[in-house]
Amino acid sequence: MQNLRGGEQRLDTLTVTPPTAGESVAEADGLRTSVVRSWSDAAALRGEWNGLLSRARGNSIFLTCEWIQSWLDVGAGQLQPFFIVVREEGGRLVGVAPFYVCRYELFRLLPFRVLRIAGDYPTGADYGDWLISADREECVCRAIGQALAANANCWDCIWMPNVAGWTGALDRIGIAARAAGATLRQRPIGFAAMPLAETFEGFEERLSGHRRRELRRQRKNLLGQAGGVTMAPIAPGESPNDWLDVLFSLHHERWMTRGDAGAFGRKPVEADFYRRFVPLAQERGWLRLYALKAGDRIRAMQIGYRYGDAFLALQDGFDPDFVAGVGNVLRHYVIEASVREGIREYDFLGVMSEHKRRWGAEARAGADVFVLRRGLKTALLAATKMWPTGRYLRRRPDVLHSGESALAKAESPGSQP
């Protein structure tokens, strides 16, 4: 899976090989379970990965081979994988819990080994989950839990933020936690998604009268600008690289009005990730990148992906010094384009907000999940109800978490070829 600059093989160039001798840690329900701890061994799953994902109820673009490979390309290959792999006796892959190990510290003194989902940070991913064949869910999850128990000396906690509550993910994690003899904690969160009608007119009818009038007024104001206004997606075959630079700049400008540098300013590695993943998404037909242009200058952009019947809205940006409502007008156009394409859901991702509700978004329940291996070390966390998002239990800086650009580091003078 790894593609570091030392010449190791890419995820998409390897063939499927059986688990390394000595990896097997459990056998139950006619299943064979192993733990993969090197990216080169994880790469052997490439030929089966997306096929298994397509059979999983938690099927998500954030768990695709392409997403995880791009994450590895921007420096995650320096982290340690902890993939729990489950196969049937005949060899069919039926489960992967794609963890990696990172380090947290309590009060900057006591270290904890925390398992997280590959590709989760800093990429903008949501809906952390495992790849579990829908026809073997309960027994595969139990096998994952048994593997966690058998390898209890390798981890202290599992941290899975932003887990979807409508895919069965919380039930699957619960089964594994019980089998591992671990403590499971959940903190409810809300997501936002909007069902799309079969026609754009049908979508607009669901908006309030005030919202419809507001959008029409904003659109009219924009279309009346000198030089003209156009809205269009990136053309097939057109390189998205130049568009991405504009997106990053507009996103930064938008958030600076609130005193925030924005996602790409706070996490330069996320911009690196976009540069890696977006061309792959374009090849797969997933990419949806739209721009609103006044004259010859782009004033607003939105990037997302079509995956299945849903449009996933990842990021946007707009010129705050241009006409008011430019971001709204572009989103209105993107929704119209999505409806005409036959997309049935506009997924805002992230948390529910009043802004999203005004577009017609509906709240969907999810949870942050924290699993604690039982023992003296984790007893304090369990007793105090601490979460790994506060000032007491914090992730130690690493190549991805520090905010340093992995590409800039790799390409700086004196770096390794």
C-alpha cells in the first residue's frame, strides 16, 4: 500500500497474496483472522479491497483504496498499520478493520496507543467504519473483537469520530467491543443531508417561500454584473490542479472573515491530500468541481464527489468582497446540476446547522466512538469520562498531525529522492 519515495510498491500495483506466516490470531465461525502490521503486507489486499467495500453497508468513498493510497502518499506511510483482516475458510475476504496506530498523551506525560481509521486525518473524511461483508456482519465483527483481545498488548484505545448511525456501524463496533471485553463509550453527534427531488422544481418547492425569494434575488444580482457571470463544472479531461489552487485561496478568504485560516491553512497536508486524490477521483468519475466566474475571474468554487446516488459536499470557498450571496448562488446551481444528473441526495457532511436546515437538510444521527481496553492504564480515562479531543488527552504531533506539508518536506532541498 505504501508509496514512499524510497521506491516501495504502490497499492495498485500489487497482486493478492496470502497472509504472512504467523499472522493468524483467531479462528471462529469458520473464519480466519490475522493482523497486518506493515504497509507492504497491507498492499496485498488491493485486488480485493474495493470489492469488499461494495458489499459492505458502510460503503463510503472515505474507505476506498484510492482514498487511503492518497493518504499514504502524503506521509501516512510513516505511521504503523494495524489492519485486522478476516477471511472465510475458502479464502474470501469478508472483513477489514483498517486501523493505524498513533500516540496520545495524558497530561503530556502518560502515553496511550490509540487505534484510528486509515485515511481519517487530515483528509476531511467522515463516516469512519470497517469493511464488513453484509452477509457475515455479526460473526466478522466478533472475530475482529477477538483479534483485539488477542493483541491487547498492542493498543490501549480506539478512537472513531463521526461514525454514521444509519449504516449499522455503531452496532458493528458494539459487537466487536463486547467480544474484546472492552468498554464502549458513545457521544451523539448530528450530520446533515438533503434528499433531492426528481426535478429541480420539486426541490425548490420544498424550500420556504422566503428562501426561494432570497435565492432568486441573489442570482438576479449576480447575473446582472458587468462582464457576465457563468457557472460550470470542470470540463472532462481538464486538469484540476489550477482549479485547486484557486479553491484553496477562496476557502482561506472566506474563513478569514471569521478569523480562521480555514481547513487548508490550518492543515497544509490536507491540501497535499487533495492534490493527490482529486485526479484519481476524476479518473473514477467521482469528482464534481464547480466554479462561478465573473468575467474571467473565479469568484466562488465548490468541490465534492458523486459516490453512488449521493453528492458529498467537501469544501467550498468564495470571494467575500464580491456580491453578497455568491456562495449561495453557486450551491443552488450545484444542486440543480445534481438533480439533473439523477443524484438523489446532497450530503453536507459535518454537523447540522441552521444554514444547512434552510437549504432543506435533515438531521441524521451519528456518534463519536471511544473504545477502552480494560486495565489500570485506561481506568482513569473511564472514570473521568475523558475524550481524546480535549486539552488533557491529546495526540502527539506526527508527520500528519503537526500540520507540516508532507509534499513540501519531501521536495525541499536535501530531502531524500
